Amino acid sequence: MKVVILCGGQGTRIREVSGELPKPMIPVGRFPIVYHIMNYYSLYGHNESILCLGYLGHKLKEYFSNIRSFTQDLTLSLDEEGQKLEYHGESPVHKWKVTLAETGTHAMTGARIKRIKDYVAGEEDFFLTYGDGLSDVDLDQLLAFHKAHGKALTVTGVHPPARFGEMEFDGQGKVTSFNEKPQVSAGWISGGYFVANARIFDFLDDRESLVFEKDPMEELVRQGELMVYTHEGFWQCMDTPRDHELLNRMDQENQCPWRHRS
């Protein structure tokens, strides 16, 4: 099944980390976060992605057009007839088909989705997610839930990570535990990792200002066409430098739920 990934945002809250990179290209360990997202879908057999490009979209085109050169050692042989490349080591490249679609530098999420309609033509359903969030949601169960309910859109509901660590202390003020890692907050939020039916395009138009999470999703709710699949496991977005630091620390410690199937 095809996977649509929203990759066009400017990521203003994480600009001190991203520099001249679009947000989906910010590294987590050796690879950009969007690579990890695509790799996770591949673990479930979904190898065809459509990336909705916007801000600095050419950076994603450069990366995926030359992904082996970016990720492997290579020997370059030069002579009068030209050049020859020899790659070394295990390739991180899967049998992927990646469409890099220009959806507008300033377009909002709803417009971006509308503009890739032709790339999912003929598909009854497709996956849809953001290019800045990692999870270990069971994609098989998510898809089965979506199919069973037959609605236009299913969203994965997650508990939001708290922004601060947690301290516990006794009645005398003595600290009994301190955890610097973010704790999970109560309540549910949209974690992305949607499954969309082709009918989703009936709720979208091509206005640059169309925010998917506002008018379209509110109308889906009014018409009873939005379901939520609740996920109690790992989910982490990368909105801030603190989020980036956390994900990279998890990578360094080899605590990466997004690297294997649930």
C-alpha cells in the first residue's frame, strides 16, 4: 500500500538544529528522520512512498537521488572515459519506490494532500503521516481497524509525551525519584499514522491555506467519518531541540522501537 508523508513544513521551532535542512532531513543517528519513517513502513511491506515536498524540498531530492553515496563508503575511479563508483558495505537502501512531489513552498497540510491525488489514483486506501514523528504502532492492526470500520479516515491516537522530567518526593520534601526522560501525559492526541480512504479527497480543496487538521477533519467528525485507533506504545514527535536530543540519545543507546515491528 502507498505511504504519503508530509515533508513540507518549515520547522521554525527546531530551526537551531535544522539549519539549512528541511525538518524531515534532520538526522536521528545516521539517517534523516524521514528515512526512519519510511523504513518502519517497509518492515510491514509498504515500500512505495510519496513525499509531499515544500520548504527546501530540493534537499530531499538530492538525498534520495544519491542515497547510497550519502550512506555508504565508496571508491571513485576517474579516467579519461569518465568515472566509476564502487560502493562498500551493506546497503541501507531497500527496494523502495519514492515519488518526490512538489506541493508548494507555502502550502498547508490539506493542500499538500490534495495535490498528490494523482499519485494515489486507483488506491482504495493509503497510509498518511507526518515527516517528523516516530512510533512503533502496529501497522497491520491499524489497517485492519480502518478496514473494519470503513470510514474515510482513521487517525492513530497517542498519549503526548510530557515536556519535562518527573520528580517524586515524600511529605518532608525528600526527593524519592527523579526521571529526566519525558513521561507520558494523560489524554489523547493525534499522532499522525493515518489510514485514508480515497473518499478523503472529497473533504479537501486546493487552497494554499487549507489546514488538514482544521476544516477537513472537523467536517469528517460532523459526518461520522473519522475513527481513532488507540496506540499505547511508543510515539515521539520532533518539534523542538529537546525532542531531537531525546531521539538521538535513544539512537545512541540502541533503544529504538521504530527499528523493528511491534
